Amino acid sequence: MSKNVSRRAMLAGIAATVPAAPAVVALTVNPESPDADLLALGVQLDRIAEEVHAQRTIDQASQDAFELKVEKITGIARRDVPAIDENDPSGYWEIRKAIAQDGTGIPDEDNPWNPIHDRLFPLAEDILSRKAQTIAGLAVQTRAVVLAAADVWEQETPEAIHERTFIEAVCRFVGVPIPAIQSPHDPIFAAIDAHRTALAALEADTSRLDEEDTPEALAKLDELHDAVSEAEERLIETKPSTMAGAKELSQYAAECEARDDGWTDARGIHRNIANAIETVRA
């Protein structure tokens, strides 16, 4: 984040410019528009946005290479990453930290983000210093916030969650894409997906296999039930390591309980949710 423009200042600026009612969105810079200057700045912002996306692609490739190295050394796939726990017997997080520190790194003065931020933050500050009078103008300001305050989608503090909830509401109002929220290191997401997949397969074939009533059909049915049991056991044993993961598990547990899917250890699920929330907040 820029030394000259804070995320909170950005939010204050955008909140003060929300029009009372939607207007027609301008697709090009109309010199007659009351937001002509703001729209022109939006064209400059789009050019920087292309550089931001290109650098993020490079960063993602580098991160993928790092994850592959960690997996090769630890023998633990990303989908099986243990929860962050100082008593973790696998030592995964200590090994991961050592691998990260072993890298040569990039000197601050050579960080490829520096020249991008040197242009992005002053431009965002200029954009947010103006009063938008149209939805198109507000959309430019919203894009500026999304680009300059991207770190809000990487944090799980109550403040960050509230801030991005507001930003996303404005994004929906003006038609600006909402950044994808990813939590690649929280193993609970993979555990939820595995359970959902196993449950869906069982529900899809149960009636058919019951009607067939053959040894092969019954064997297949047993196999599907076993898959669900294994997925549920993994779900119960997996502890969320982020607030987003705890929230997702809570919502998924409520969804399953509403369908009466027969949890064998619902108490264990809710205990994990509570422990995860306490751990993340600590």
C-alpha cells in the first residue's frame, strides 16, 4: 500500500461518491460526460491494470514452482497440507519456512512491483480525490480501489472482511469484477470438496443400484458408502487454518445437517470450527 494513500482513505473516498441512483454506464470517454476527466484517468488505470495482471501471472508461476519444491521435499501434496499447529508431527510448516528462507530473494530495490506501484498509487489517489457523478465514474474509482487495495482479499481479520464486503457490494453495483478469494494453504477446502463429491456420487446412484439389487450393484453401493465415510473422516480430522476456511466449513456443516446427511461426529466438526476461529484470532 502506498505511503500516501491508505485503504481506509480509499474506502472513505468511494463511499462519499456513491450516486443516489444508477445512471447510464459510459463505455467510452465521452468529452461531454460530467465525469470526463475521471474516465480519462480510467484509461490510464486500465494500462496499469494490464501490467498488474501480467506481474501477478509471473508471481503465480513462481509460487507454483515453490509449492512444487515444498511438496517434493515434504512429500505432502497441497491438498493434504496440515493445519498450522506448533505441535504438527509432520514438521511441514517449519520445513516450508526453511525452504522459503533458503531462497535468494529479490532485493527491495529490484522488486518488479516497485515501478508498478509508483504509478498505480498516485493515480489511484488522484482518481479517489474526485467526486464521481455517474456510475461510469464510480466504476473507475472502484477499479482503482480493487487494484490498489488488493491485499484486503489476502487477509482474514474482521476489519479486512468488513472492508472487502463493502468493496464487493460497490463492485456489484457498478459492474466491476470481484477479485477471486483463494486460500490455497487451508486444507479444509479440499476436504469439503472431497466430501461433497463423494456424497453427490452416492446420492446419484443409490436408487439405481437399489433397484438393480445384484451382487455387483450392492458391492458398488458399499464402495460409495465407504467413500463417503472416508471423506467424512477426513473432514472431521482436518482443522481449518484460516477464518475463510472456518466459515466455509460452518456453512457446509449447516447445509449437510439441513439435509439430514447423518453426520457421525457433528460435534467434532463444530469443535474444529470453534478451535479454528480461536486460533486465527489469537
